[in-house]
Amino acid sequence: MSVPPNSELEALRPALVRFAVLQLRNNAAAEDVVQETLMAVLEKPGNFAGQSSLRTYVTGILKHKILDAMRSSRREVQFSTLLDGAADGNGNQSDADFIDALFRPDGHVVDMPRRWGDPDAALEQKDFFRMLELCLEKLPPKTARIFMMREWLEMETPDICKELRISSSNAWVMLYRARLQLRECLDLNWFGKHN
């Protein structure tokens, strides 16, 4: 099977760029990795076997291009100290109160999440991925970035901490918050409407 026409690849470009910008935090670098991704697809059209959707195939290539870009940027000398001491200083107490309110004193959740049905079937639906993308866009940029680094790029926590210059405990808190917010968003906007 060969790669579909360029128009289908071009239709994927905005979503690819958004994700790359989220991870690389640099518009030029994001454009570069997306361009490299699309060129890789076009240069070897025979590699697309049609065993997955075109979007899945292309985002798999993008994932590797982003990881390569992150590795190469680590090798460059960093002159910026903007992130030094950049702890999440606004709203920590209210976030902690919010999280505490979700649990009883014995550690059990106050409200059990709504049954989501068959998660495997939901993952196969295009609309689910659109909703997930919208929910990710509602997260604070740094929170969305760390979630995607961990869950989509499959980076290990020490690598994420090094890349973002944060402690492992800060990373775990951010991941926890991201999962809670994504769960709530998907519960309200997807699973609640599809059960």
C-alpha cells in the first residue's frame, strides 16, 4: 500500500504542528520536525502498509523525530536560566485543596468515576482523539507537555525531569493533576455522552 495523496498529509499538518510545539516549545523546531516527518513519509511511501490509520503512522514517525530533536537540544549549551527556580508558585494551595477534596480521610475517592464502557472500542474512534486533543489543550501548557512526554513519547521520569528542569516529585504531582483534569474533561465531554 502506498501513502495517500499529499492533501491527506497536509490535512494532518496542523495537529502535528500543535503537538510538536507543545513538546519542543519552539515554533521553528516544531515546524522542522513536522517537515522532516512529512518528508520521511513521502520519501518512502512503500513503508506505509495500511495496518494502521495514516494519522497513527505519521504521528509514530513524528514521535521519533521529536525525541531526536530533544536529544540534540540537550547536547547544545544552554545559556538561558529562565527555568532556574521556576517552581509552580501560583495556586499550589488551591490545587492541594482541590485534590484533597476528591478523597475521604481514609484515602478512598469521594465519588467513583462514571463507568466508561469499553475503553478499547472508544480508542478506535476518531472523535475520541479529537476530544482528547481538546482536553489536552485545556490543560496548562507545561502540564500538557509533561503528560504527553510521559504517556505518548514514553519518556522516563528522570529524562522528563532533566528536560524540564524539575524535581521528580514535581513531575509526579503534575502528572497526577494532568490525569485528574483529563479524566474529568473526558468524563464530561466524551464518556458521559457516549454511555
